[in-house]
Amino acid sequence: MDELGALKDRVCKEIDAARADFVALSRRIHENPELGLEERQAADWLGGLLRDAGFAVERPVAGLPTAFRADVRGERARPRVALLAEYDALAGLGHACGHNLICIASVGAAVALRRAVPTLPGALTVLGTPAEETSGGKVVMVDQGVFEGIDAAMMFHPSRNNWWTRGALAAQSLAVKFHGKPAHAAAMPEKGINALNALLLTYHAIDSLRQHVPSDVRIHGIIVKGGDAPNVVPAYAEGDFLVRAAARATMADVMAKVKRCAEGAAAQTGARVEFEQGLVYAERYNNRVLADLFAGNMAHLGIEGERPPSEGGVGSSDIGNVSMVCPTIHPYLKIADDVSGHTVEFREAAGSPRGYEAMLAAAKGLAMTALDVFYRPETVTAMWDEFKASVPGA
């Protein structure tokens, strides 16, 4: 066994040795779900584990109260590998996206690397990235320069498949708020302006729009507020929408059409409309050089990847914004069969023995891939060459 192979074996043994601790913390986070930018306990627990392993932990980061950065110096400042941790839960569902597994895979990999190789050739960073499900912590962190100087950004995501590369749609949220005029719905309805009608007309217009947009486009939404009482003309109504597409340019074009649907509804009803747009989640670019290294390491563990479908069936994530500024991978590991994310069933899988096994395997794969980056200088050059050739504007 060569030196690199011996180091990989050592880091995997460190993960096995800490197995009980890693599973216990993942279960603790699973049992105590926190929404985006409210993940104070999870950030405390993860930061404490990294601090005990010798990392210098900074919090808050980029103005986000539950974001953190944990660094450990190596022999040189570069290459710098960043392992990304997500730990926010879903409203009403808890950890139905398995972020309790994501954060421990990255933090566990970092802790094991620190213990196995106290002085790495390069620098190792763990970034706690909050609010992936809501307000896009990584988007803010990218915009604030947190990812500058990073040569490889990595994390894993639980799934129903083993996919080492998988795309994601660009996405942006849109809150549509209609202001009407209240009136007694029976005695003087003619005095009112029905804000709910304006919102319903918007829904119908969007449904009509669907047949005139590219096949990769997704538009979905909910009614947040529809009125206060059935005998009062609703003076205020609000809907939350998500617009997605394979590329940001297409998404921006569809977003403009969705807003025109609402503006038309306002003109028909006499209501006033206002919009509140969220941050843009970019489409994802998987770095093939880095992904191939991860695939080889997973094969070493006896886990083979599956070929992802060429189209359809993808969501969105703020790691797309990271992939626009540095070589990035976001592989998926199976934790359940034929179970959709963002469901009660997926939440249960994220707290199951099978889920924890996938988490530990992912930690090993991430740690071994980090070692490839540190100990194979030609890899860094190849990653950046591919990044510059494939990512628009790079």
C-alpha cells in the first residue's frame, strides 16, 4: 500500500472509531429540528465537536447568526478543501431532507482527517451553511467572499439513489402580495376589492402559462393568506411561489411572465400588487475531476454509483452558487428505497440505521477525496482547468 492509500485507510479507521459519537450527534440533531437561521443548537454542537478536534471556529459568518467557519492550518495555505455542513430542518416535517446526516458526514470527515493526519499539506475548512431550505445561506456566503481561496468544496446529500453527479435547477422564490379593500360581503360587496380573487386569478394565469414554457421549468406555490372571515371581502391575500429552470437566464424570463400574471390579476380586480423576490439559487455544475475521485473512493468501499437520468426529477440547492466560484461536488447516497425527500417517510429514513450507515460511508468518501486533493497536486490543476472550461463566466 502506498503512502496515500495508507492515509486513506487510517482516516477510515478514525471514522469507524468515532462511529458511536457521530451517530449520537446526528440522532440528537434529528430529534431537535431547527428551521433556517434558527439552528443555534446544531451550530453549537457541531462547532464544539470541531473545536475539540483542534479547529479554530468562527461564528457568526457573513452576517448569518448560525453560520460558522472552522479552520485548521496545514503545511501550506493551498490547496484548501472545504467540507460543507447543512443542518436546517423543514417546517412541519423536521429533518425530512436528511440534513442531520449531511452535517455529520462533513464534520465527521474533517474531524477524522485532523486525527489521522495532524498536519496536512494544505488547509482544511468546514463551513456551516444555514438555511439551505429557505433563505440560501450559501448564496449569502458566496456573495460575501467566504468561498474565496477554496480549491474544492464538497458535501453529500441523502437520497434514494447513489448518484455521484446530479444537476440541479436554478430557483428563486416570489412572494405575491395583493392589497384590496374590505367590505361586508353581503351588505355592501360592491364597496370592496377582493384581494383573494386577484390571487386566485394569478394561480389560473400561471396554470395557463405552464404550456408555454420550456419543459425544464417548474412553477409551484401556496396561498399563505386568503382572508380573515367569509363574510368580509378579503382586503389582503398573499401567495408564495417558486420558479425553477435549468438555467438562470430561463428562470429570469419565466419569473417576469409570472409577475405579469399577477399584474394582470391586479388590473382586473383593482387590487394593488407588490412582489418580494428571494435570492437566486444558481444551477449546479459538478466538477467531473473531483467527482471521479469520489467515485473511485466509494468503489473502494464497495459502493457503486448509478447513472442519473438525463433529465427531470431534480430540485434546487444553494450549493449551485458555490459551484459557480470553485470546483464543487454534491454526490447522493441512498438511505431508502423509492422514498421521496421532504416527506415523513424520508424523515424516518434520515434517523434510521441505514441512514447512519450512508452518513458514515459518505464521511469516508469525502475524507478520502480530500486526501486526493491534498496529496495529488496534478488533481488541483485538473479541477481548475475543468472549472474554467465548463462554468459560465469562470
